[in-house]
Amino acid sequence: MNSEEKNAYMQRYREAHREKAIATSKQWRDDCKAQGLCTICKKPARPGKVTCADCAAKSKIYQASHREEKKEYHKNYYSIHRDEIALKTITDVYRITAEEYIALFIKQDRKCAICGKDQSELKRRLCVDHDHETGRVRGLLCHECNLGLGRFQDNAFLLLQAANYMKENSL
């Protein structure tokens, strides 16, 4: 069996046994890390790293020579999985489920909780507004309103002062 045939066979095997291949690969990496070995070739790894100097150099060369190809791949991946990535980020950062986000979105009638702009009028999806001290989610805001609150450090007193200033100095 030549190297092309072997690679094709291994690819088919990994596709047919995906879960087992992932578990085996993870076990290999974990074992190598625990022993201080390179996770690619099993030579001694660099201090504090998971690869040896040779594999790191080869990886750097590969990355540089395939930069545009990788950039295009990631761009395509993001465009296909955009909503999944956004919901994963929301669940990871704000500790709410996708269902809770969607329920809030529906409760607010697809609109920013401050200015009332509908999601269809916006270029970006509504931001999750949360209390930075408690982490509690307050609602969904358009990007501009979210930035506005942030510029006032989420301080209600400063926001009232700004509103009073605008009233008193309007022409």
C-alpha cells in the first residue's frame, strides 16, 4: 500500500469511525501532554509547549504558505455556521440557553428594548445587555444603544444627567 492509498484508507476509516477517532486522537494528545512529549511526533516538547521545535517550525511554514486558503475556509465556515456560532457565544458568555435568548427576542417583539428598532432594520443582531456586576441579562439592545449604555458605564444617574442636559440645552 503506497502513501496515497494509506492516506485515503485512513480518511475513510476516520469518517466511518468518527467518534472513536476523535476519542483516540484526544487520548493521544492528553498522553503526550502528560509526558511532556510533542503531540505530533512524540519527541520531547519545548518547555511549556505541546510541540517540539521541529514540528513548530514546520507548522509555522505550513501556516504561512496556506494563509489565504485557511482564511477562505474560515470565512466560508463562518458564513455557513454564523447563527450557531452566535448562539454558542451567547450561551457561553451570558449563561443563557438558546431558548431563553429566543424567548427574550420574541418577548421584545424583535425590537431593541431602548429605541424600538426592529431587527430587520439593523445590520447586526440584537446585543445581549447584562449587568456587569451580577451578570444578570436585562434585555436585547441594538448595537448603538448597547454602546451608549457602555459609554455611560451602565450608570443610571449619568444617563439621567445626560437626558436632563439634552432637555435643558435643546434648541
